[in-house]
Amino acid sequence: MRTLSNLLAVPLLLVLLLGCCHASGSTNETAARQWFEQFNSDLAVQRNLAVEAGWNYAVNITDENSRKRVEAELKLTEFLKLKRTEMQQFAWRNFTDKNLTRLFSKSDDIGTSVANATMQELYSSVKTRLATFYNTAKVKDPRSGEMVPLEPNIVAAMADPDVSQLVKRDFWVGWRDESGKKMKNDYEEFVQLGNAMIREAGYANLAEYWQSWYEPTSDFEQTMEKLWTEFKPYYSLLHAYVRSKLRPHFGSEIFPLTNHLPAHILGNMWAQSWANVDHLTMPYPESWTVDITKEMLRKGWNSTTMFRVSEEFFASLGLGNMTDKFWAKTVMDRLPNVEMNCHASAWDFYTNEGDFRVKQCTSVTLPYLATTHHEMGHIQYFMQYEKQPVPFRDGANPGFHEAVGDTIELAVMTPEHLVKIGLLNSTIDSNEYYVNYMFLMALKKLAFIPFGYLIDKWRWSVFKGEVTPQQYNSAWWKLRCDLQGISSPVPRSEDDFDPGAKYHVPGNTPYIRYFVSHFLQFQFYEALCNKSGHTGPLYKCDFYQSKEAGDALKKMLSAGSSKHWEDTLEELTGTREVSAAPLIRYFGPLFDFLTEANKNSSEPLTWSSECPGDDWYTSTTAPPSTTAPPPQTTTSGSSGRLAGATWLQLSMAALLGALLSTLLTR
Ligand SMILES: [Zn+2]
């Protein structure tokens, strides 16, 4: 019988025997250019076929479409492998034309596709198993006893201020029992296989491979750690303030002595956004009483209105309207009579005819207006770099791609802009009003940052073997407690596999891009505000209709990945580093408010780097209830609420989309 380790050892041995560098290839750059030109147009065709198949599956989930998608992806893999072998006739690393070297280098990077067919098959089947656990998980609703899916039921219950914390606790535990816990062994196999496959491409492990997309000029992990360290004191301000508001509401007994926030009461299954506890925490609840979502509905907005509003913002900068194909083929609403994947995503079809699409099941809410801008940011990137050769049709780095739409969102969500698009009658020029506004942005954007960091921080150590399968869950919780400052509502053990309860882990989707993007978007925003001639506080800047801002943005987007991102960033912002400084400037007045407010509360600014001990749990909490708890009686305090329960409650996928050129929401 062939064991897994046998299968892994053979290709590795081959790599060792054959050596790695093919130093003897030709340096004839004219021939290389000719070869590349043909490759480039073939690549566009091959990618197009795979993306089409992925799209067809995503908007109509049938066995046949699934089979066709797998076939198309295998064909693409075969093509990439063949061409990678052909490329070895050239000593492309030694070309004098560095642009040509870069094109070859990007074409050479085909990731785990380098591995043999047997491994591909095993890898694909373990990934499918992981995704299936996630996608088919159902949890018993403690109120009704019914089995319900994550979407929409559990997500809605976690977000609902009228659902008791006991019910939320049961959902929190139930979701992890039914998803992550079942996939631990498969995840271990996935890590082994993935690492073995990527070693054939010359990387030590998957962590090194994922980090290579950032072309790091210094230690990437250290750079990320430095960003986090710079930001952490500001996160602590928000953490202590939110704790001071939630403790009296939920009762001290569920707050551990370590000063962690209980993970299940923050309005989100992963505590990655705290926007749903806005009504419990708003600094000046009387000062903001407009419900933007209601206003959208009152004005008769629909999904098309939302897409048109987003398009109009980009167009006002001179970036061009969406293409005819975009409008003809985009799916804005859930399609009737088919199973479809509703996870919002943006797609590049690699034609040169403007075939770009969004797939999204829009609901008319302010959060979805933000999502629409996020996805359209991806489309604008696709449009602007369409003329680049295929290997350069990509973000300067993955964080750039995620940051574009969010940058626009920062301008669109300003009260000033909401007035312009008819969703607010007027703004109130008071400090309290804008502190509320920034606070809402903070619950969504700042609360997310440690979560955006820790997912891949955990995966890097897993891929590198620093965390063994016997430590998977404790290492995960060490980061959750230390970085995010949250604690589990019940004790966890190595029988659990809580990372698997987050879509991107079984979905094998890298995550650090969202962490990077949360800093980059404020850098982009500040730079575009400066170009537009904005004066006054940064948080009030709306660079709508600024051709100067538009030109600068266009220049950055149209470069795609043709240059190192540090050059691209420097051109727009004057700095070569991802920096927290613009974000800190943006939220300055909020941080002043939080500093003062925290002085008047008894909540400490810090929390323990260690999770609460088992003794704390045994002394305070009962095991998750298996019977329905009493009806909920807490108040929801709706007077100061903005846009219903969710400022931006992004929907998480029910199904995996095609991996290729599909940019997912976080
Ligand atoms: Zn995205």
C-alpha cells in the first residue's frame, strides 16, 4: 500500500536529484519575447476557460457544473506545468531586460500546480472534504431545536441584540462542534501535502510561498509584527472602552478576571467585527439618530441603484464606467430556482473585451452599499490593468487589491458624501456627531485588525512546523487571547479545532491581505485626499469628483503587478512602507475621546496575554445548555443606531468559489 509519506518522498527526491536551477538556458531575449507573446495569449485563453467554468458553477451549483469546473482547472494546471517546463529553455533570471525577467518570474510561479497528478488529486480531495465540512455544517437552534445553517440563521442570531448571550454561547459552541472540530485530521493531511507540493516549486513550506507574493525586502513576519505593535495601543483603547460598556450590560460574571472580552457577545461569530454592538457602546447615543438603511429603502433604492452609485463615484474621478459586459453579466441578486454561492466576489475573465463581473446577493442595506464599493474596487483594478500582460494582471500585492474599494468606501461613508447622494438631509457640525461616526468606523475597521493578523500568523507557524497538530487549538487560542483580547465562553481543548470554524482556513484562502489592506486603505485615502486639495480633518474628506485624485489612483491601478509594490506605493504616497500613521491620524479625535473616557472607567487598558485558566471556567460558567434557555429580556436601546444591527456584516460563503481570480470578502 502506498502511504502518504511514500508519495511525498518520491517527488522530493527527484527535485534533489535533478537540481533546481537550469543555469544552462539561452539568454536570447528576442526569442524569449516571442515565446512569451504566444504564451501570454494562450494563457489568457486557458484562464478564461477556467474562470468561465468557475463562474458557471458559482451561479448554478450542480454536479455537472462542478465536474466541468474541476476539469477546467485540471486543464489549466496541465497547461501551466507544460509551459513552465518550456520556459526552462531560457536562462531568464539572467536577462538584461528586467521587465522580461519579471514576466518570466511571475509565469514561473504556479504554486502547488508543479506537483504530480497523484498529489494534485489527493490535495484536491482533502480540500473538498474540508470545504464540505464547513459548507454543510448545521447547528441545533437552542430556542427551537431545529437544525440551522450558519447563513443566514446563525449569523443573524449572533448579530441580533435581542438574542440572549446564553443562546449566542450555544451557537458559538455548536458552530465549532459542527465545523472545525470535524476537520482536524484532514487539516493535518492538507498541511503535509501542501508543504510537500510547494517544496517542489522551491519553497521551504506554504508560509514561505504565501509570503513570497509580497516580494519582501526584509523579514515579512517581522514587518507585520512591527505594524501590529505600532497599532496595538490604539486597539487597547477601543478594547477597554467597549469592555466598560458591555460589562454592565451583560453582567460581570461572564467577564474573566484576565480582562478578555467574551468572544460570543460581540455580535459576530468570530468577533472580527464589533459593529453589531454599536447600540450598546455608542459614545453619544443621542447624537446620531439617522438610519441610513431605512433611508435607502424609503427612497426606493434597489441593487442596481447601489451599483450605479458606486460606479458613479469611480466615474466622477475619471476612472471610467463599468463595461457593457459588466452590466449584462453581473449577478446582483440571488438567482431564482438555482443553488448559488452568494459570497460576494469580483471576477476577471481575462478577455481583452471588458468581461468583468461581480457576483453578490445584494440586500438594500448600508453594509451592502459598502460591500458593493469593495467589489467594484476589484473591478476597477481589473479594468485599469487590462492592457498589461496576463502575469501582471494582478494587484501590486494582495493587500492592494483589497484596499481599493475600501478606500472609496471611506469617502462614500462620510456624512458629507451621504448628503450628496441623498441618504442624509444634513450633517451636524458637532464633535459628538463625528466621534460617533468615527466610532462606528472603528467598530468595523479597527476591531478587525488583530483578527486580520492572527489567522495567518497561526497558519505560518503551522506550515513551518513550529506548531504541531497536538498544539493546533492551544496555539490558536494563545493568539486569540493575546492579540485580539478575547476569550472563549467555555473551555477549549485539543479535541476542538477552532481555526476550522472560519471559512478561510478550510477554504485555504490567505488572510494577511486584509490586515495589510486595513493600513493601506488609510494610506491611499490620505494620499488621494491630499491630491484633491482637501483641508481639515481627514475623516471628513470626500475626494468625489477630484480628477487629481482620480489620475493618481488610475496610475497606481494600471501598473498592476508590473513593478514592486514598494515603488507603486511610493509613487502614490511618498513612502515605501505599509504604515499605521494615516490610520492613527484619521482616528485621532476618537482616540482622544477613548483616552478620556477610559480614565473615568475602572477598566484597565490591558488584558492578560494568557487565556483564562480552566479554574475560572469551572468557578463561573455552566457547560453549554442543551435545553432552551428562558426568553430574552435585555433592552436593545435603539435610539442611536445607525443602519440597523449591522454597519458592515459581510456574508461569509456557503460554498467555495473558483480559486482563480476570484476576490472574496473577508
Ligand atoms: Zn475583496
